[in-house]
Amino acid sequence: MPAMQVVARPLFGVVCVAGAAVLWGTTGTSQALAGGSLPSLWFGALRLVFAALFFVVFAAASGGLARRAWQGLPPGAALGAGLCMAAYNLSFFAGVKLTGVGIGTAIALGSGPIWAGLLQAVFQRQPPTPAWWAGTAVAIAGGVLLSVGAGVQAMSVPGVALCLASGLSYAVYTLLNKRMLGHAPASVITLAAFAVAALVALPSAALQAGWPGLSARDLIAVAYTGIVTAGVGYLLFSFALHHVRPATAVTLALTEPVVAFVLAVLLLGEPASIAGVGGLALVVAGVLGVVRNELAAPRASFN
């Protein structure tokens, strides 16, 4: 099947990523408000299951279950994207457990744009501009302040490695998603990737955490994060990749910790530290710089 041509609308792509990041930023607050005892590995695995179910419904409603919709999907890329999504979830939760939430989140989210920029340069022959690197560096610095403003626990080398692997998995998923968008609808791509991810994550969670107890509040939180933050969020992210470069999309996703920080202060009563407020300002400044660079970049269409 020939590659599908889509006229790039960078501003629309930016809005889609921003919307996805806002939804992703509510995940931690939802998990905290549930107040249950569901292990993080199971929370992540069941989140993938609900996301996969959402994509089944969305694909059915949009014609994504028709045979012709799947004919152009590269099976190797789809399998790789699913494995990357599973690896992202499993390595992130495991890494955060070893390093602590602050430093683990900073390493995982902060390394993602760097990995994406390097991979885009090597495999797509589209090295990011100096302006992109500058804006990304500022946003990453802000993300670090947001994540570790409350303090850092003893460093764990395996934990750091897992968080770096999480960031790499997310970057590879983004590039594979971008590649597949030229050959199949977003509904097909997301369904295939999240179905594979769920099939991998469920037995992994069972082996590492045993069989979980699931309260009604846990179920509501998992359903919300699976359907809304993962389902709708990653669908928006896939739409965005028609219109912005992969490295730009990953950097714009750094808006997520800003949303998480604001919700933690407003809904969970966490203190707004000076470091956190400064980090928020740096993330916003860096992201705006990347947006400006993306909107100014010349292109006629994306595959």
C-alpha cells in the first residue's frame, strides 16, 4: 500500500500533543485519589488493558476493524511499538520504585526527548535544530526541578538504568508510530500497539507482584487512566505525529509534569516549593521555544 500523504498543520499537532499531555498529567493524581493498595505494576498493566479495550471500540466505530484498514500496517513496526509501550510502563514503574518518584520521573521524562532527537537524526536523517536543542534543554531542566524539588533519595544505578530504558522505549515507540502513520490509520496503530503491550504487561505484573486485590476505587482509577489518559491521550498523540516531528512531540509532552504539579498542589494539598514553581516556569519557556521552532520549520507534508 502506498504511503498516505497528509498536509502538515503544525499548530494542530501542537494542540493535540498539549491535550495528550494534559490528560497524561492527571494519571498520578487519579492513582493517588484512588487510595487503594493496587501495586504499581498492576496499575500500569490494567491501564494498558483498558486502553486496548478503548481502542477496540474506537476502531469499530471508525472503521478500523475492517480488513482493508489493516492491510498496510507493517507487522514488525506494530509489534515493536507494542513491546516498547510495555517496556515503557514496566521499566518506568520498576525504576521509580528503586530511585524514588522525583528522580525517576525526571530521568525517564527528561531522557525521552534526548533519545528522540538522537534517533530522529540517525534513522530519519532529520537532526533537530539548535533552537530545538536549546528549548528542550530548558524544558528538561524545568522538569528536573519539578520532579526533584522535594528532595532526592540515595541513587540506585539499576533504577537509573531502568528509567533511561523507559525514556528510550517511549522515544522508539514515537518513531515507530510516526513510521506507521504513513501506512495505516491511527485507530489501527494504537489498537495493535496497546493490544501487544497489554498481553506482555499482564503476565509480567503477575510474575512480579502476584495476584492483586482490586477495590472499586482502584477499578475506577484504572478505568479512567486507561480509557482517558492512555486511550484518548495516545490517540491525540498519534494524530499529532501527522503534523509535527517525533522529537518535537516528545519534548512537548514535557507539559505533563506541569499539569501533574498543578493538580498535586490544588487537589492533593502538596506544597508548592520554590524549586517547583521555578521548574514550571522553565518547562513552559522551553516548550514555547520548541513550539516556535516547529511552527517556523518549512514543510509541505508528512508521510
